[in-house]
Amino acid sequence: MEVTSLRFRENARRALRDPQLARALRMVREGFQQRRAQAVANLPEFEELRRIGAGIRDHVLERLDLYLEAFERRAREAGAQIHYALDGAEARRIVLDLLRSRGVSLVTKSKSMVAEEIELAEAIEAEGIRRVETDLGEYIIQLAHEPPSHLIGPAVHMTVERIARLFAEAHGTEPTTDAQELVAQARRVLRQKYLDAEAGITGANFLVAETGSVITVTNEGNAELTQGLPPLHIVVTSIEKLVPTMEDAFTLLRLLARSGTGQEFATYTTVLTGPRREGDLDGPEEMHIVLVDNGRSRMLGSPVRPMLRCIRCSACMNHCPVYLAVGGHAYGWTYVGPMGSVLTPALAGIEQTWPLPEASTFCGRCEEVCPVRIPLPGLMRVWREEAFRRGLPPATQRAGIRLWAFLAKRPRLYRLAFGLAVRTLGLLGRRRGRFSRLPLASGWTSVRDLPAPQGRTFLEQLGRGR
């Protein structure tokens, strides 16, 4: 997937003009936010779980090499084979070699953001191997030839009318907006694919070092069919998904479901330890786990290391006013919303992605709802400072920041300049009480009026005790 993050502003303007996208995104606000709030309210110890969850993730990151070794040892003892991939190209080569050597012609695939990150789907299709996405949202966007726009709801940007048209064209049926019928259509198509596939590819929500187990979480059961029916199961995941023990995994699972979908627990939570053993009724004959680095090791020694705590719940984007206005595709790469604004520069490079950390109001909602307490606004600030240091934003923007910094370091001058500006604007806007146009403020006035200042400034009121 081409990184188009440098065009974020252009992408965002286009998204803001799309009424269907606005309608679809209202469902995120009305659905995910409300359900999370209710789930959190029903769990008095939620804040304590957040503290424990953040501690688990930090503990692993501080000892990641040791837990990788422990996981590899236990997974091999259970019969799985472990592959390490330094970057996306190496991960794709490993997977394609496995598929070629087994003569695979059809692959079923469950949702994996790491697979999206390394462009695995495109590589499989370029090899002439058929791929069928089994997550309903991923199946929809596969029909639309689009990337996902959300971590847990890949097709959340689509309206039911558009999905109905896609299904009618793909399935040769009459268009219907009945949700149950659309799900039934997808189920009928996918059922035979599960049985015909020679390989299944999944991601992993967690990797348990204690047992060498892979944990997947879905609400559709598609990961279970993808990993359990074909003779070859390939797990494609990233190195930071490790947790020390099964108890730690279930602590984080309690946070994941409540934060993401507002459930007490996901419908399907599967623990898979190795391939089929003698006496097992089902399961793959071979299990291969591809552990992808792709820049994570660099992050371990950087100021943005806390981003590696992320458990991919999507709570940050579900509460972000910017994401809820422009959707996921505006961000221009795999990871979107506040977490994408931190992770994407780390993985794809700040040179290609510097507008993303600026795509925030710094309202703090993302940090407030993060189940593992990632300080997302602070990490975005790290990238803003790095972009400024490298001279990546436009010269006018950098000059404005330098001017503000010059004044901010001189409080008396700052108060004088700010007071003069406020009084001038107050006089100019006295008649109408607002500005429809204003130099250096077109980003605001192009879509809304700017109220004219009235009365004393905040600093004046603070200094005089109101």
C-alpha cells in the first residue's frame, strides 16, 4: 500500500465533502463510544485493570528478547515452526515460500493488520494464488478493492446501500439492505472456501511466552475456521504481541473487548498451541508463526516506545474528533487515527508522514480512553518536534512557530503583543461580532466564522482574580 500521508490535508478535504462518509462515521460515534462507556461503567475495577495492563506491556517491552526466546522454545515444543522477519519483504518471502512449496492455490485469510502493513495480500495475488478474506468487513473491502479504514471495523466507512450494491454485483443477487440477508450471503460464499482452502493465514492478538500459544479474537468465528480447517496454518504477527503468562493475556483481553466493542468479552477467543496432535479431531497439520519486526526494534530504543503497548482496540480513533470527521483513508496508510499518527511515522518514516502528528486537536480523549494508558498526545508532540527539527513542515508554518516561541519565552512581550492583537480584533469585529475572513486564519474561516474577542483576556482575568 502506497504511503499517501503527505496528502493528508487533501485527503481530509475530500473526505469532509463526502456526505455518505459522514453518515457512516456517525455510527462509530453512536455505537462504539456508547457501548464502551456502558461496559466501563459496569466494571468498577476498570481503571485498576488499565494500570495493570500498562504494567504488563511495559514489563514485556523491557525484556522482549527474553520473552521472544521463551515463546519460541515453547512454541517449537508444541510443534509449531518459528520464522523471524526483519522487514516486510522478508516476511512476504517466508509466507510465499511456504505457499509455493505446498502447492497452495487457495488461501483463506483472517484479519491481520500486520499482514496489511507488509502488503501480504498483494504479494499473494501477484503469485497467482487466490485469496479470500473471511472477516466480513475485510471481505467487503476486498470486493471494493479498498484498504481498511478502521482497526476492528475495516468497512466502517461504507453505508449499507453501497455494501448491498457490492454484494449484488459479486454474488449475482438482487440488491438488499437487509443486514441479516447480507450476512447470510457472505456466509454461503465463504463456507465452501473454508473447506477448499489449502492454507489459512491469521494474525494474533497475543502470543503467550509461558505456553507458546497464539490467541485470536473475533466476533464471527472466521479465524477459527481459517486456522482449523486447512492443512497449513500461517500466523503473521509482530514481535511486540507477547505477554508473559496466560493470566496476563486474559487481563488484557478484559480490557480489549470493553475498549474496542463495548463487550465484556469477544464472542470467540481462541487459544491455539501448536498444530494438530494425535487424537485431535481437527486443527492444521502444520503451524508456522512469522514474527515480524519491520521497525519495532528501533522503536524500543526511541522516545515513542510506549506506542508498542498498543493492543489494537481502536478506542483512540473511536473517540478522536479528527478521525470521526475524515475517516481512516485520509491518513494514507495502514494505521489510522491517533495510534496511526504515532505508529505510522515510526514504521514508514517521518519524512513521508509528518502531517499525521499534526492531525490532532490535542483534546486528550485518545489518552483518556486508551486501555493501556499510551500518552498519545505526548508521543505526537515528539514527532512534531522531530518534523520541525528536520524542516519538513512549510516554511511559513515553521516561521509562525518560531515567532510564537520567541514571544512565549518573554512573558511581558507576549502579554503586550497578545493584548494588542486581541484589542485590535475586538475593534475591527465590533460591528458584526465575528469574522468571515481573516488573514492567517483561513483554515478556520473557510468553514466557519471566527468570533470577535470581547471583554478582558483570560490572562487579564486571571491576574485580577476576575
